Amino acid sequence: MQAYRKGQNGYNGREVGLETAEAILRLRALTSNGDFDEYWQYHLRKEHQRNHQTRYRKYRSDLGLAA
């Protein structure tokens, strides 16, 4: 079970690992810089590539469709 601790601002927060903390800080930076929308579109394109295009590439070529 994850450890819980009381934060400086008085509410209970969940303790997170280094990787999660770094990811949160990067997302906060993207938001404060106004770059989040551009990043999110990039993220969705990459996720689509990973989950769909690479998975079904073999089937598309079997059917004679362009990749």
C-alpha cells in the first residue's frame, strides 16, 4: 500500500515516485507555457500510431492497401 502524508498546505496527499513527480512537473510546465494543446495533439497522434497503425500494418498490406 502506498504511503500517505499530510502536505504543507494541510490536505492529505498521496506520496508519488520520482517518475510520476517528473511527469506531473512536465505537464504543469506545458500548461503554464501555453503549450499543452500542441503537446496533447502530438500525444494523441503518437498513441494512435502505437495502438492502431503499427498493429494493423500487416493486415493492410495483406489486403493490398497503402500503409
